[in-house]
Amino acid sequence: MTVRRQVLAWSAAAVGASLLLVTIVQWRHSTTEEFWSTFLVGDPHTGAHIFREKGCSRCHAVNGVGGTRAPDLGFQRPPRSQMTELVTAMWNHAPRMWRQMEAQHVPYPSFSAREMANLFAYLYTARYVNEPGDPTQGMMMFTEKGCVRCHAVDGHGGKLGPELTKLGPVVTPIFWSQAMWNHAPNMETHMRQLGMAWPRFEGEEMNDLLAYIRERRGGPQQEFALLPADPARGWSLFQKKACITCHAIRGEGGTSAPDLGAGRPLPPTLTQVAALMWNHSPEMWLAMRARGIERPTFEGQEMADLIAFLYSVRYFELAGSPIVGQQLFTERHCARCHGADGQGAEVGPKLRGRGRLITTLSLAEGLWSHGPRMYKRSQELGLGWPTLEEGDLGHLLAFLNSPPEEKR
């Protein structure tokens, strides 16, 4: 009996160890997938190579460089910089791509989560670094906002601040955000001495100002040097730089300033993130002084990591209505294959309740991996390919990531 109990104990231990190993592997796999769901963790340099190696450049150009058979994936007018807009366009045009690739006998490439993150890091940064602002409007902003009283451009303007065409690579959004944050206290002092109010930037005004300085400065743009960013390092900076003293993330942190992880979507472009930080800089500085907190500065890649962290939070708190998403899920005929509640049917697999987050990037990866089979099946069923409108993706993702209702 003793030997039997030992055998049973060893068997239980072996089963327990196996289950633990499976759990760890699944957790690591899930963590890896979630990490690569944030586009700013991708490497745009590697993404540019992937764009060529996978054959995308045969048909598509990026800002004029590449093929002409399909739309240019760089900047457009009006600019479409949001990740959801990129993936929506990819979804809507996918059937045409597949038909053309088949007709031209182009090998169908596969993408891992990491490769997709790198590809979209390239496409996204190529868009916002070259986002077409209006230099003429930017020149007007430079005067109207009072920048000209402290700064010069091409030798024309004030001398209190540095010549803006000689600042180096600050004409790209992340560099610009960091430089403006670091120098805001000095700028506020000068403005107070000159009797100037703190200027605020709305809509495309900051982008127009950047376009003006970029046009006058010339030279290389070095935004790509700041990526890949590290959201984990950004979370550490959020704590070390005392941001968490006033701001919370999903309830964890201070309450004197808005929670940055609950229902507060970031602006659609990184240039508008810079404008938002600038607009609120005086209030943040006053709050920090009142609490005796030393104003932090950001160097090197720190601002990129912080912004990557803030964007990563949005991937786990997707904007949109699950109710609207479920309605769209039915209207677009997704329910015909995946079930009305998204938990699978005879034709298609379950999409909800799988224990993994579906993001814009994971959707893009899934579309590319399984899309041709989906398209073929939809044709067989006479359903056609569902098209998405701007705004649909956020609602659909909110529905797919909502917990399934318990069946009674």
C-alpha cells in the first residue's frame, strides 16, 4: 500500500507539473501576443525590410517609393494616421489584393504577430512623420501664438529662445513632445516677463507649426531612431517621474488629475499628443509645485517609451460600444459564420471568450492569415465581403472583447 501511495503521489505530482508547464507556456504565449499588439513596440526599420521582403512594395508605395498598382500607403489627404483607419482600409481592400495576387501568381506571405507589429510601426511612422501639414498656416501660427517673440526661424524673430531651425531632429512628434516638455518652465518664465498668455494649440495647428519649421529646417528626420519603444519601461517611467502621483491608470494612482487609462482616448496623432501635453503643461506644473514634486525631464528614448505605454493601455481598454459592436457583427453578416454571440457556429470558430485580447494588430494578423479562406467561404454562402466604415472597428473590437453572457 505504501508503494501504491508513492506511485499515486508521483503521478499527481507529474500531472501537476505538466499542468503548471502548460499554464506557463500559455501565459508566455499570451504575454508575447499582447506585447506585439502595440504598434509602437515594432521596429520601423525592420518593418521597412518586411514591406519589401514580403512583396508588399511590388504593388504599394509608401510616400511615393514602391509600386503603383495599388494605393500609396503613406500620407493621404485628409491624413489617416489612426491605427484603426489603417486596418479598416486593409480589411476593405483585402479581397482585391487576394484576387490580384492570385492572378499574378504572387506568393502569399505569412506574418507573425511580431512581423505585423514591425510592419505597422513602419507604416504608421511613415505616415505621421510625413503627415502633410500646411507650412503657410504654420507660419501664421508661429506669429499668432507669439512664438516669434522668443524664437527665430532663419534668423528672423526673438533671441530669448533658441533658433528653431538649428535644434536638431525636434521637428518630429516624439522629439517635439520631449523638447517642449523639458523647456516649458523656461518658456513660461519668458512669457510671464513679456506679459504673454500661454498659447494653446487645437486641431491641426501644432502639425501646421511643425510643417513650417520642418520646411525651413530641412535635413534628416530621426523619429525612427526612437523605435522600437518599450511600454514596460514607459510604465516604470510613469512611476519614477511622479506622473502616478496625480494621474491614475485604471484606478491605480493619484486622483487629482484625470485617470489616463479609463475612457480617455488619446488624440488620433502623436502631433496632437504633443499639443495636448503643451496645452496642459502650466496646470501640471502648478500642481506639481503645490505638492512639492520636482518637475521631471525626459531624455533619449524616455518620451517614446512613455507614449508607447499610454498607447498600450488603450489597446486593453478599447474604445467603442459592445452593444453597437454586436449590432454591426450581425449587420455585416459575421454572425452567419461565427454565431450571434460570437462564440462560434458550424461554419466559423468562436471569437469571444478565447482568453486573449483582440486588438487592431491581432485582427490584421488574423485577417491576413485566415482571410482568403474566409473570403472563399463568404463567396460560397453568397454573403459577399463585409465592408467596414470609419468607427466600426472600435465597436466591433469592444464587442469581441466583452465577456460572453452566461447561458442558462
